[in-house]
Amino acid sequence: MKSRAFKSINPKGIYWIWYIIPALLIYAVFMAYPLLDSIRISFYSGPTQERVFVGLENFVQLFADSARSAQFWNAFGNTWYFFFIHMAVQNVLGIVFATILTAPGMRGSAVYRTIIFMPTTFAVLVTGYLWSLLLNPIWSRGILSAVGLETLARPWLGQESTALTFVGLVSSWQWVGIPTMIFVAALSNISEDLYEAADIEGASQWDLFWRIKVPLISPVIGLVAVLTFVNNFNAFDIVFAMTNVNGAPGFSTDLIGTLFFRTGIAGQHPIGIPEPGMGAAIATLTFLMLATVSFVVISLTRTKE
């Protein structure tokens, strides 16, 4: 009997343990252990071979030292701005596109979905490099002049006031397909009976959107917001491709990801000596913030039963 219970597909059996063990091992080795080890390293200072336990000194320096504090808070603020661009452009467009694509009688929906999703399949480094050329007035002036838009031929990535905005817009353009597909799936699962009942009551399309669609997909909106938040606070490659890891110009595009790379891995100019402990402290603070915000957003947007 025990042998049958062990091999049975009955949910009350324990056969499922064998299926989750590989996933748990992979998670433990590649996710949990690096995370815990990063937290441990944040309490040490010095190179790998000569680490010295310093307790909370790295965290104290990160906030008390004027130079480190200025860099951290600048990168912190830039990352939040980068996130808000994605929320206001990428996710809002995602909902709009999904609403249009799931509208009754929409023709060519599959073609439009493919077009919208296609940029997500491009390599980030290639996308960033090509857009940096398009935003370079030396390369784009001729094309823009031909269509009467020569005034747009400006060094957008060379100005501190506009560089991060355009990096965020390019990133939103590339990844808008993902929230669009998620919202399409969510809207497609809404029962047609609700739409028919609302139509009988004389509800407008605006009422359908705000009173039926948005409330029913609010958990999905929260999930997309969390995914956007996590991805943006780990962003590195798009900035690396379009500007550089030094946050040029004038640290205006410096994000938490690029600051961590310079501090903990590459080392900052002019010395260029990595500080794994300080880098781990930055990563630990980022993890705590991501975990807290994600928990709050999911709690606020989950479906009430």
C-alpha cells in the first residue's frame, strides 16, 4: 500500500517530492545561495583574499560618507525615474494595446501582436547601439532634414536633462510587448456575460474599461508593476549599450545596476579596485527594497475574496 501511495498520482501521495527536488536544488544553488552569500559579503571589506569583517561599516559609509552617499542617492533617484517612465509609457501603452487587440471585431489582431512583441526578441545591446546611432545628430540629421524634422537632430544622449529620459523611452519601446501580451491574456479571460449585462444597462466603452476591465485585471496590473519594478532596479545592459557604465553624461544615467557594477565588480575611476563588500551592501539594500515594495504592491492589488 505504501509503495502504491508513493507512486500514485493521488494528490495525497508524496510522489510529487521527486518532481520538485531538482527545481529546489537549482533554486538553492543559483538563487538562494548567491543571495545569502551576497548578504554575508556586505559585512566584510577588502579584496577577496584579504577580507576583514567590518559589521555594518559598509552600510554606514554608504549613507554617511558624502561622496558615496551622493553617488548612491543619485543612482537611486535615477532608477526611480527610469521606473516611472516604464510605468507611464510601457505599461500604459500595454493596457491600451491590449484593449484594442481584444476589442470585438478587431481584424489582424495576430499580426499586430507580432509587430508589438517583435522588439522584445532583439538583443538589448544591439537595440541600444542602434538607437544611440539614431539619436546621434551626426547620423540622423540627413534623414530628419529630408522629412522636415531637422530641429529634432539634437544630442539627446549628450545632455544631462534628456539622456535618461530617452534611455527609458527606448527601453519601454523594446519591452512594451511583454505587458501587452500579459494584459491580452487577462482581458481575454473576462466573461462575455459581463459585457452583455453592461451593454443591456447602457454602459459606454469608457464604463466597461474602468468599471469592469480594470477592476478584474487589477491583480495582473499589480504583477506587471512588480515585474517592471524588479527589472528596472536591476537594469544595466540598456544603459551600458546607449551611454556607458559611468552614467554619462555627468552621472545623469547612472542607475543602481551601473553603480553596483562599478563599485563591486569593475572598480571606479581612477583607482579601479573593486570593493565587493560595498557592492554587496548596495545589492543587499536593493534586495530589501525590492522585497518590501513587491510585497506591498501584491497585497494591495490581489483579489479580495
